Amino acid sequence: MGQQWCANKRWEARRVVDGMIHEWGLEALQSGEGVIDIAGDPGFTAAELLRSNIPVTIVDPAMGLSGKSDPMTTTFLSQFEKRGLNVIKKPFNQEFVEDPNHAKLLSGASALISLYPDEATDYCLKFTAYSGLRTFIIPCNECQQYFPPQNPTFEGFVQQCLNVDYNYSRYFGNSSLLKRERITNTPYCQVILQRTPGPPMPTQPPALAGPASR
């Protein structure tokens, strides 16, 4: 990818991580299994988390395969393999959550973050509404295929995400709703949805059937 694009994405990731630390505190984010980064290829956010000594697991089936690349970030991440950085090349969905190999990660995660999760958006909303996990999500402002037909705009999509979260949260009995906030001084989308946790999730999650999301 272009050098300017990579520089902008590194700066965006830094601003997001600074926002997480300001919102929840460094110690909280460093706890347990650390942060889960959904659709995190090529690792911009993970790199900034690691710069702050926050362990991170990237969950992305396209990690290293999507065509996005930044040699600086790749080189930096290579220092942390098996030492603060974990990569799982699988989609984040119901099958992932039900896999017993991921139980420790999911129950011990300090937060879930996803910048422009595309098709993973709905499941990120569903899982974090169920778990009450600390959450930072930047909805994809270019994914028009996910915009609601009644208001096919980014603003409509943001409102849809909030409505879906409200329905899921009510269904799962979670009072910690996503809140829309603005992250300033970033080169791309400045809308961010954040959730501050409520009660901890049970050890064994039920099937996340949930209400209809559309």
C-alpha cells in the first residue's frame, strides 16, 4: 500500500489506542488475555497496542493475505510473535465462539476492538452485547452494501448499529449499551462506538441466537 496511506493508518491506530487507554486505563487493558482485534490485518492497531505493552490477539482469516501491507508494521510485529501477539486466521463468528480452544481468550479478554469490521460488524455487536466486553468499533464508512435500505448513508448505518446493539443488549439483559463518540484528529472516519463493561460474562456462553438484526 502507499506510504501516505500506511502513515495515516498508523496514526489512526495510535489515536484509537490512546482513546482506549484514556477511557479504561492501561492496567485494565493489559489484564487477562489482553485485547482482541477483529479484522486487524495488516496489524496497525495491534502494533500500537504492543507499543503500549498491551497484549493483543488478531482474529482475521485474511491476515497477511488481503493484499494490504506495511513493511514497517510487519517488521515491528515480528518481534512479538509468541510474546504478546497472537494471530488466529479464522472468521469471528458463532463457530469461533463455540470452539473450546478459544474459551480462555474470550473469557479473559480485556477488550474487543475492530476498525472497519465489514461483514464481521453484526457479530461483533452481538458478542459484545452478550458479554458486556469493553468495545471500540469504527463502522465502515465505505461499505455501502451494509447501509440500511431505508437510509442508505453512513449516518443511517451508524444508527442501525446502535439500534441492533440496543436489541441485542435487551435480549441478553446487558445494560452496557454502545455509545457513539467522536475521535478527533484522525485522517479517516471519526465516528467510534464504545462500550464500557457491565457484569462479567458467564464462563460458558449460550448459543448467541439473539433477535433478528435486520
